[in-house]
Amino acid sequence: MSSNTEEKNVRNTHEDRMGTNVYSADDNKSMHKSLNGEFILYQILLERILSGQQQLKSNEQSLLKYFQPDEKSDKEIMTEFDQTYHPTKAIYWYTRESCIYKILNKALRTQNTEEIVPFGPFIKDLNMQLSQEHNEFTKQQQTPTIQVYRGQFISKDEMNRLKSGQGQLISTNSFLSTSTNRNKALEFALSKPPPNDELTTVLLEIDVDLRALSKPYADIKNLSAFKEEEEILFMIACVFRIDKVNYDEGTKLWMAKFILCSENDPDMKKFTENITKELKGQNHLISIGNSLVDMQKFDDAQKHFENIFKNQQINDPIDYAYAHHGLAKVYEKKGNHQLAVENFDIALNYLSKSSAANDHPLFSQCYNQLGLIYSSHLKNSDKAFESFEKALNTSNESLAITYSGLANAHFLKKNYQISLEYLQKALDNSSNLSEALQAGTFIEMGKVYTAMNKQEKASEMFDKANQLQAKDLSPTHPDIGYTYTALGLMHSDHGNQHKALEFIEKAHQLQLETLPSNHPDLAETYQNFGDLYLKQASLDKALHFYKKKLEIQLKTLSLSNPSVVETYDIIGNVYLKKKDFKQASIYFHKSLDGQLETKKVGDLSLSKGFETLADIHLDQHNEIIDEKILDKALDYYLQSLQNQLETKFLEDYSLIDLYKIIAKIYYKKRYLDQSLLYHNRLLDCYLRKSPLNQTNIDNTYKLIEKVYLKKHHFNQSLSYFNNHRRNLSENQFEHIDNIHFEKRHLDHSSNYFQDIVNKQLLKYPEKSANLNNIYYILANIYYEKQYFHHSLKYFLQLLKNQSEDFSLGNLYKAIATIYFQIEYWEESLIYFYKLIQYQLQSQTTERSAIDDTYELIGKVYLKFDYSLNELSKKKENLSRRDSQIDNYYLDQSLAYFQNLLNTRNKIYSFAEIHRIIANIYLKKQNFNQTLFHCQTSLDNQLRHKPKGNISIAQLYFIMGDIHRRQGSSNYALKAYKKALHICQRVDSHNHGFIDSIQNRIRLVRTPVI
């Protein structure tokens, strides 16, 4: 095999996928007119290329600069092309195996207009060279007709379009290379199987009347890079008629016979007339964008329109209006309805400014589409009716569309009779429409009668639609699928699911044979199948069809498109019915991700998405009790709340359910301060709601009561904003507001529960167990409010009542701590020692808890300011048993703190430990040890604070008292003077302490006789 033949086979492999587009006259007058979009696109595109309108600016015409390839060989080829290309070498360059051929053909097959444009001059040269060769070729032929062949892969979608389009026109979207040798074409078609399930193989047979006026074709053997074999090359967008399509069982191939179509062909002339009429007054550059929309290439269409604006390719205001109208349609299809509205409004603004646009038909088109968006998507019926009214008041060539839009708006509001009246008006104004389009109005009437539960009347409308379609369309036209679908849904609404499935299946089979696999009609049919099976509780079948719908949607729509998001929700809900929480959460998460891309923060649909995921995780947690899953649920609820607070006040009544569930989860997780916070938020909502609902308020306080009763550790504060003040908002005013919020609710709670106690005390004695819970709640609330005497009162009462519901240790700790807060040091020590006794007797107490208590005892001793007179009085008042108990706990404390001197601890400094020990010895009236430890603490502190501080002054004062008691007046006076000197320097406002020192100095200097 020669190298040229090998290259030729490689080239055939690259181009062996057919790119065709059918133009159906039936489609053009039907509800499936958009199926002709690709055919129209290539006719317009080629016209612009050949007229020189579709090309790059002169400074962008280098292919190397435009494509910037990575491969070295591609760079070399493009450099050669840029430097050596000449129009007479166009066919040579096209047939040469290179990146030029590959990029161009791929761009043509995939409708990539951005990559087609750089080749504009090249395509124009190819057309010119083919035209020249065409003249020579036809002169040399012996007969007026020839037959050419091509074997190749074709997508099953294209094959369906060929089968359903027999008798219609077809065009190629790239150059078509054929052979006069049928056997060779057949051999190539049979040489290998299709590479995937989306492709099949076809043998094309094309009859060519050499006398017909058409786009050029010719034998390019003499100009080709492959000169060994004959090759008949047809220009892009050559038009053929589909004569016959059949499957050959012998070869297992599809056989398609085409006839080259003359420009004088009646159908071709009619197509040209229709296009001219439809595009009248419209820039063809804009028409390309509209064709891309028809082809469901929404991203490409958006980019196309944006490039028109960016590159300033239009100047006329009407062109700008059409371009924004086209961009609005893109946004509508992509589900961004707000941007669609904005662009329709911009289009209307351009029309209003143009003097040439008076009574322009685009006015009514914009208003009609605005009406549909407002009614069907934005749910703003007032705006919808206003838009349709404006459409009626303009020069309206499509009154039927306006009346149909009004009918739809009223249908959505369930104004069925008014909807029917407008549909009748649509029919009355549809004389300029085909019977196929009029059938659509009867289908809509049938849907209204179905909603009105008038099945007989609905069937009558569907029959009329069917009769009109039979007159105007082929029996297999996809429009008929709409009638089948409407009949199916009618039967479903009346409970006949079997009959419904029968009609939906008819629609489905028809669509499979006539529509591309990504067509939205198929997606809608799969939705209907899913809905029907869901009604029958066949969840797996429903899932199957919903997923097929999703598969189709994702071929043309983004993950964030509202239609895709809706399908994710549908699938998620089916999984919920199956109790498959994992799969449900996957699809609802996809739904939320899609919405987060398109919705603004604060949009309530985002909160709904967060709450759906939260509910799923909460249900899942209830099934398997997994703390991590509960955390996820809580996180989603909090995200929902955060999102809603972008547009709502904290006390908004709509937040009550969210506050309830968040508070409940925090309670379940024992995060009591956060649970209380959200119960208080809930209470705020109720308190600000007029009129007050006392039942709701009482029920909320019952929940708050449970939170306080769940609090088993006295030192666990329930003030969330105080507990987390370092980690919360940097906004100082916001933090202050939050603190005030908690204080306000502490006041509310104390008043509420105090009122309950007062009422209960009228029924029960003070020691009644019925009051214990309220005592405990009030004790904690008053402690949070720092009403220590009130708090102490209720803790002491609980202790008297000897309630088994509350830990004795917790009560001792609470009472000791409150005495510490109000500087009742002796009483504080008594209850801390009771706590130590309780802890030592309890087998469940951990050593760390005992250490914690000793740390608190240490803090008391650091605060102690004993006078020896007071100590003597206390000693005298102690009974022998109390004295023994007192000494026992003092010895225990000494042992603990002396042990601390030999260990590392992060609580107390060396000086503080000696001071604590000194105070314990002082309490034991062991004065020599007191002096020793005071002096040790002093020495240590003076090394760091040579000028002294109030702590050092206090130590000197204690030492002075001991020296005075021991009769060492000089030492006492010296200590008192040092204390006075330090205190006057560092704490001159502490008049009480200064007076005490000065009084001691006078006593030493003037002994009592």
C-alpha cells in the first residue's frame, strides 16, 4: 500500500462521521419548527462566508496566531499555510492530511462558528475552485446524470431524522467526499463496526443531474493531495432530496438514496422564500445565534451574541434589539429568567429609540415572551397581564400567540373559563397559521377541559387536534406526540393509569423515531412515565424514567439550570420514599449546588434546599443514631437560618419552626447554652406577635425549663454570647446587642419562673418536692443574672429539701461558689470542704474533680484577709467535734498544696502556693509556719516586683499581726510600715486597708495597759 493510500485511509477515518441536517416543510409549519434550525444555520453561514462577511479582522488572519496549537507538527503546518497559501491551492490544502483539514472539518461538523470563521477566506476559495472545476467536470461527462456513493458512520439521531424526513430536503454541514465506485464505498462501509452505540453505518447513493443548478461539486483528482483515485467533492451546504431510506438485511447496513436538488426545485424555492420572509429586516449574523438556540446549543448561542456586542459587529438600533431579543431567549432556555427579562426590556428600549421601528413586529414578540416568563416562571401574574396587554396594543402579527399566552396565564391561576375564552380568541385569529399550529390550540383547550374534569369535552378537543394534524402532517410527525401525551395525562387524571401509559408509550415511540435523542420532548415524556409509575407506587420504574429525563437534560442544559435542579429534587424525593437517605441526599445536594450557582444569597429557595438536606440527615440519624449525621443536619439548618437572616429580622415569625428544630438538636447534643439561645429566639418571635398567644409562650418556657434541668454542672454557664465572646462577630455593636438580648431574656425567665414559684407557694409548703425543679431553675437564672443572694436562697432551699433529683455535690459547689462571689470566705470554705467530703465518699468521682475543688479552695485562701482577733473568736465558737473536722480538712488542704510545691502546675505560682499554705497555717493558728511561708512568698514576689504590690502589702500586714501577737513589737511595726508604704504607693484609694494598717501601727506604739 502506498503512503498516499495510507494517508487517504486515515483521512477517511477522520471524516467518516456524517454531518447532515434535514429541512422538513412539515416541521416548518408545525410546533417542531426548531428542528430545521441546523439546516438554516449552514445556509446562512455559507452565504455570509461567500459574501466575505464572515471573516476575521486583517490583524487576526494568521491561523497560527488564532489557534496557537501545542503540537510542534501543527505549528509547522500552520506556519507553512500562513506563509505559502494561495487560492489556487485551496483543494490541495483541503485534501492534504494535516491539522488544517482536521480542525476545519471538526468545526463544521460541530457547528463551532468561532473556529469556522478563521477559515472563511479558505472556504470561499474552495467554493471558487470547485466552481471552476465543476464547469470542466460537467462538460467532460458523457451522460446527463451520474451516481456517486459514500459509506460512513452516522449518528442514530441523524438516521432517525433521515427515515422520518423521506421526501424532504437535506444538507451537509461539511464538504462531502464521494466516489463513483459503489463497491469501494460499500467495502469501506463494511470495513469496521461503529465505535459506539450512538452510531450506525449507512451507504449513501446520490443521483446527480449534471444539468441542475446547485452548489458546486467536481472531480478533484487533479488538484488533490491524493491523485491516484477519483474523488467527487461536494461543497458545504449542498442540498439534496431524501428519496428513500431502508435497512438492507443482507449487508446489515442502512441504505439512503439522495437526489441532488436544483435551486429551481419547487421545495427549494419555497424554502428560500420562507427564509427570506422570516429573516426580513434581520441581520443574518443575529439569525445564526437564533439558529444555535433552535439547535439547543445555548452556551454557543450566548457566546455568539456576546461576541456581537464585544466586537461591535452591528450598529443599527434594530439589530441591537434583535440581538438582545436573541440573548434573552438564550437566558430563558438556560433558566435565568431575570436576565431574560432584562434583555427583552433592553430590546424594547432599542426599538422605542429607533424611528424606523414604529409598529415593528419585534415589539409584540418581546411582550409575548415577557408575558410567558412572568406567568410561568416568575409567578407575577400582574406583570404577565400587563405585558400581554401591551402586545395587543402594538402592531401584532401574532395575535393568536398573545391570546394563547393570556389563556395560559389564566390557566395557571385556575381561571379555566377565562382561559377557554382566550383560546377561542386565539383560534379566531389563527387564519394565517397552518392547521398543524391550530391543532396546538385545540390541545390546550383539551388540557383546560381536563383540569375542569370534563373528560368528554377534553376528548372532543383532542380529536379535533388529531384531525387537523392528519390533514397537514405525516402520520409519524412528532407534533402528533403532543396529542397522545395530552390524552394520556387526561386518562391519568381520571385514574386510568393503564390507558394513560398506553398513550404516553405511543408518544414515546413516535418521538424515538423522529426526534434527536437530546430533544426536550423526550425528557418531558420520561417525566410523564415517571409520574405515572409514581402514582402506581412503582418507585424503581419511576426512578428509571426520571434518570432518563435527567440524562437528556444534561446533554444540553447546565447543572444549575432550574429544570435540571427540579429533576434532581424529583429523584431525591423518590429516594426518600424508598428510605434511601444516602442517594436522596446526593440528589438534593446536587439540586442545592445548582441553586447556589444561580440564586442570590437570601433567596428562600436556598433555605428550602438547606432544610431539605437537614431533614434527610435528621431522619437518617433517627434511623441509625450517628452523631456525625446529626451534626450535618444541624449545619444545614443553621445555613438555612443564616440565608434567611439576609432578608429577615431575627424575630421574624416565619423562623419559628427553624428555631424549634435547632434548639431541639442542640438540646439533644447537650449544647445547652445554644439550645437556650434558640429557645429564646423562638420566645422573641412569640412575644412580638400580636395578639400574644400565651399557650405558645408557656410551651416555650416548658422547653426552657427542660434546658435548665438538663444542666448538671453548676459552673456550666448558659449564656452563649458570654461563653463564646472571643470567637463571635467582630462587630462590637452586634455583640453588645446580643448580650442585651440574653440579659433581657434572663429577666423574662426570672420573672416568669418567679411568678410560678409565688403561685406554687400558695399551694405547697416551702419544703415541698413539687417546688424543687423551679427552685433549681431560678437558682441558675439568678446566678447568670449575678443576683447572688437570690441564687443562694434557692440553692440553700434545695439543700434543705434533700432532693434526690439534684446532685449533692453540685449543690455544695454552687453554694460555695456563691459565697466566694459575695466574699463570705469562711462559708465558702465550709461548703467546699463539704464538697471534698462528698467527692471522697463517692466512688464515681474522678481525681481531676477533686483537684478542681482544691483549686477553688486555693482561690478562697488567696482572698482571705484574717485578723487574729476574728480567728480567736471563730476558734472559741467551734465545738470539739467541729474543731476536729476543721483541722482534718485543713490538714488535707495543707498536704495537697505542699505537694503542689514539688510538682509542675499551671494554676498557681510558687508565691501563691506559699501564700495559700500560710493562710491555712494561720487558720490553724500555727504562727511560726505562717511566718515562714509568708516570708517565702514575699521573697519570691519581691524578686519580680521589687516595688511591691497589694498582695505583698497584705502579707506584711499578716506578718505584723503575728509579730504583735508574739510580742515582737519592733518586727510588727516594721512589717506594718512596709505594708503602709506599699499600699499608699500602689493602692492609695484603698482607704479601708490603709486605715487598718495605721490603726495597727498606733496599737503597737501605744500598747494597751
